[in-house]
Amino acid sequence: MFGMKVDDVSSDEIKVTTTGATFILGNKSKGEIQCYQRIGEERLAATMILNASLKALTIDWSDGESCFLMRPVTDLGIGVRNHSPDKG
């Protein structure tokens, strides 16, 4: 295994920190997700802008492998899952 996991989940602006990356939903009204690389020098690696507002998203659950965000009262969800294939 590579040892990748979900290290921290913060609900202030919805920030998911994994071993190798950080995902920030800072401008939820514009559907913007910023993706930062954490391995080596920390840097902005990508910005995703979805064609939908993420204002109502909440953290539904998280564990060491996954973080699931849900928009209440609908079936729309966004999952951030971090997998490490077993080389064994």
C-alpha cells in the first residue's frame, strides 16, 4: 500500500486534507473546488469549476479512506475517495 488516507476534514469552508492533496470548496456559490498537491512542495495543482452551486453541501460522513459530501434534501452527492492499490 502507498499509505494514502484522509487526514482531516473541516466544515468551515469544506476542506478535505489527504496524505497527498488538499481539496478546498472555498467559493461554493460558484461551484469551485481548489486542489492542492501536498507531496513535495505544496502548490495549487488544479481548480475545478462545476456548473452548479455547492452552497448547500455538508459533510455527510468521513473516515480514513473517504469523505462524502451531500446536499441536503436531494440525492446529489460528491464523494472524494482516496484508494491505494495493494501491491501484495
